[in-house]
Amino acid sequence: MDLFPACSKMFKTAKQCYTSSIHSLSTKADSKRQKSTNRPGPPARPKPKRSHILEMHDVFLKHDSRGDNKIATSALGDCLRAMGANPSEQVVKKHICLLEAGTIRRISFDEVMTIYSSLGKSVTKPSAPRKRTQELEFTSSLRLYDVDNSGFLPAARIRRILTCCEDCMSEAEVNELLEGRIDAHGMVNYGELIHDIVNG
């Protein structure tokens, strides 16, 4: 699993959970909002440069377990994230369902690139200043839950944040994320966790 997209997802879900808890204190009238049914889709990704396409093809081949230049539809999400995209589980499942509805179980690089291009604006690797900004943002999102301001959160709390909110992570993803990071008291230094992910 590519850990930077996981961190990005952590930041998003932590904010969603915190926002939900704040909204639950407000009246029903305040929480009712109409959602537009005519929202435009995300802007198309610009066509990647040839050198980038070659790098992405190498990433794709690492997910080919049979050597037939195709990947299983079940590997689509991991492959897209390793390529630099950060689709939600809901979006990945939608594409997988569409593929499997046509009895497609393995897909080619071109098919993956078509899906990749439909996901919106291209994601580029952040610069060092941007990494520092993201690290501060991600850390502050988890600090919302650190009532003692100790720099630590219970591993169980982090698991709950990441597996119960919208756009949640799987148990396996959370286990990989927290492996070797839980101390004897069941606590996680979330500042170190974020730093390692952003700079990993």
C-alpha cells in the first residue's frame, strides 16, 4: 500500500468525523441541505508525459501476478494509488462493478489508464515546503482528538477514525499503517506516524 494516499485519506476522514460530531450538536433544520444533482465531474487529467507513462507502466506491471500484461480488477485501487491517484473506495468499487458486470476480471494497462485519466486533476509529488505544510495539516487533523495534547492517541481510536467514517480504509490497510507503531500502552505517536508517511 502506498502510504501517502493513505495519509491523505486519514486527513480527510479525520476531518469528516470531527465535522460530523460538531454537526450532530446542531438542529435538524441546520443539517438539512439540498445537494445539487447537476454537479460537474472532476476536470480531466492532463495527458502524462512519455517518461511518466513508462514509470506508470512499471508500476502497473508490479501488480500483474500472472505475467499476461493485465491486472486483476481487485488490484485496481492499489494500482491507481501507486500511480499517484487517490480514488475513494466508493469510486474504485464503482469501476470494478462496471468491469465485472461485463464479465471482465483482468484489465490491461490501457484500460487502467482510461480510468486513471477519468479521476480528475493530476496528482504530483509535493515539494519539500508543501510536504511540511501537509504534515502540519495532517497532524492538526488528528490533534482534534488529542484532548490531553500529549502527542499520542489510542491505536483503537485511530482504527475507529479510519474504518468507520465515510471513505474509510480497510482493516488490512489500517493494520499495515500501524504496524510497529503501537507502544506498550496501546498508544500511537501520531506526529511521528504522519511525519514518516509524508516523508516516506
